[in-house]
Amino acid sequence: MDEGPVGYFGNTDFDWYRHLLALSAEKGPLEEVNFWQPGGAHDFRALRPGEPFLFKLKKPHYAVCGFGFFARASRVPVSLAWEAFGELNGTATAEAFRERLRRLRPGGLAPGEDPDVGCLMISEPVFLGERDWVPQPRDWSRNIVSGKRYALASGEGRRVWEACRGLSTRSAGVELDRGTAAAEERFGAPHLVRPRLGQGTFRVAVTDAYGRSCAVTGEHSLPVLEAAHIRPYAMKGTHELANGLCLRSDIHRLFDRGYVTVDPGMRFRVSPRLRKDWGNGRSYEALDGREIRAPERAEERPDRELLAWHEGTVFRR
């Protein structure tokens, strides 16, 4: 039986919250944050994408200090977590991120070590100033380690959720984004709404969808893999999986500049202009006509209309 709308109350580090509160006050509403977990082994199944994730401060605060909407969970190396999210990890620098991880991770973190860290990617986060903190659920158990699901239509879950959404428009100068058609549903009685992905979540989602390998070459060295937008964000593209390709960094640059494309038939194409303009391109020409390695899941594959747009608008003839 459907339990109705639910949310997850995640035990939240105070320093993480404090940094992101200050960042949102300085820069305005944040698109996303990475609620990371030092162990990296936790398989998060408590929420579906679009369901509320509430930030609950631990001892001595015992209060909910904000919320967002669950977008995706993954485990990625520390280096990628920083490259994808930067300060949205809750620290000002990569060094501070590693130091906090070193203190919290069982076994610490040796210099040069790059273990996986658990990433819960939260979209459209709202952080409440201290005066607006909401007391945690009265039935919260001290034995809860990571967090707990609560029904949001009744009881303590409803009390906290309604208080949070009522306060969020004025706390710390943060205003809710009500630019989408689903806004009233999103911030009222919660209904499942697909979360709008941010740049960092887009990068992780695309990389995961392609099995952490280049769609064209199969290269799987993570440091050289990038999430390419088929239709650039600056040209009204989105951070949706259907608008993404996982490409080796050099191929990504050529793709953005129109020297290569992927046609609607999912085949890699190399423009004659590459050789004409630069007098080379042999290694890329050898890949011309190759079928890309598309994600297995249909909903994660590139949109054919977007591929046709790139081929017709960006690709150099």
C-alpha cells in the first residue's frame, strides 16, 4: 500500500551546513549540493528522485536546518566529487574537503589516496538561518546513525515539513525558485516531481550512465572523462541525461567546436574540416562511422532530436 508522500531526515554535519548557508547567502539560491558520506559503501534506497531530503543537525542542536530534493546517489572517487561539486561539498577548498574526510573516514585518508565517497546529490537546497531551525521529530531515536524516512502527510514528518516550507522563503534571504509549473506542488503538499539536475549531478549521472567509459573510444580512465552537453547550456540546453554524452576530454573539445558529432543513428562522425583546418586528424578519422556505446537504459540514452540539432547546427561541413 502506498504510504503517501515521504521524506528522509539525514543526520547533517554542522560545518557542512554552516558553509553552505554562508555560500547561499553570498551567491543566492544554490542549484545543488553534495550530501557526501565518508564510507562510500552506503547503497541509498530511502528516496526516489524528487522526494524531499531534510537536513537534520546532530547533537547539540537537534534541529532541522533546511531541505532539498533527492536527485541521485552514487559512489565516486574523492577527486571527482571535488571536481564535480567544488564548494558545494560543504568546504571552501579541496584540501579542507580531504581533511574533513580524513577525520570522518574509518581508517583516515593517506596522502595521494583517492577512495570512493558516497554522494547523495540534492537539488534546489534551502538552508534555514538559526532563528528558523525547526525542532527535530519528537520521536527521533538517538540510535539513528545516518537518517530515517518519515511520512510527510501526518504526524511529526508533516509538522517539520510544513514548518520548513513555511519558513524557507524568508530565512537567510533565500527565496524558493517558483519558476517551474510544478512549483506549488513541490513546495506544498509534496508530490513526486522530477528534480532539476545541476552541473555536478549532471556530470556524475552522465559518467555513471555510460559505465564510466567514453562513448566513442571506450576509454575508462576517469580523469580524462567528461560529461558533454549535446546542446550547450548557454544555448538553452539542459543538464538532463538525454542531453549528455560521456566523452574523452579531447573528443569533448572537438565536439563542442563542431569538428566531430554523433548522428541520430548513434554513429560518430568526423568533419573533413578537421584535416582541412589543422592538417591532421588521422586518429579521429579512424573512428569515423563507429557506433557509440550508448547506455543500456533507454531513458539514459541521448535524445535523437538533440543529436540532429548538433549535427545540423554545430557540426562543421
